[in-house]
Amino acid sequence: MRAENRSRRLAFLLLAMAAVVAVASAALAVEISLSSNDVDRIGATPQVDVLCPANLCQVTRVRWVITSSYPYQVDQVRVQWTPATTNNYNVYVTLFDSDSSAISGGATTVSVSGGSPTDTWVDVSDVDPGQVYKIQIVIVEATS
């Protein structure tokens, strides 16, 4: 009887662990991480969070557009990415300071071809480049 209880407990434990692994791997499937080498440096910002939940897509680079006159401010973010399918997409950008507080952001809708690399420029509220420590990009399929 004791061996049977141990076998049941072990089987339950293994089943529970398998469920946790399945959920964890599903959650990671929608997150895209870029290395700091793929994000142009601005201020002191090696961190980046990129979410692409609607379709499998690949963000390959983030670049900054600065105003042409003093005081120089970030006023656009250029996102280089490759969508999985041809469609209209909403691209959202949020910029964060060193306390992880949102300090600027913007959004745009683009029509792109699946499998073709594309550049998307997103206008953001002017922000001091020295205050930008983190960026979050969310790309979702646009609804009609």
C-alpha cells in the first residue's frame, strides 16, 4: 500500500511539473527579446522589452530619431521588424525612465507584407534622451 501511495504521489508530482513547464513555454512563445547590441544606445539604456503577441514576428532593431534643434529630444522611434503575415498592424511604443515609469509613447498603424522586413516610425511625445532607460514595443494585428 505504501509503495502504491508513493507511486501515485510521484505520478501526481510529475504531472504537475509537466503542466507548469507547458504553461511556462507557452508564455515565453510570445515574448521577443533583443540583445542590447540590437538597440541603439541612448542615455544609459541596455534594457529592452519587446512583445509581439498577435502574430509571430521578429523585431530586429530599434533606432532613435532626435529633433534637429536644441534642446535635442527623442521625437520618433524607428522599429525594424519582419511580420509573419501580410496585414495591418498597430505598433505601440512606450519609453520608461530609470524608475520604470512611463515617460513617453506613441502608436501608429501600418500595412505590411508578411516575410518582408519593414521599418515603422512611431511618433512619441518629445522626451529628453538622457531620461530614456527602457523601451517596450507592442505589435498587434489591427482590427477592422
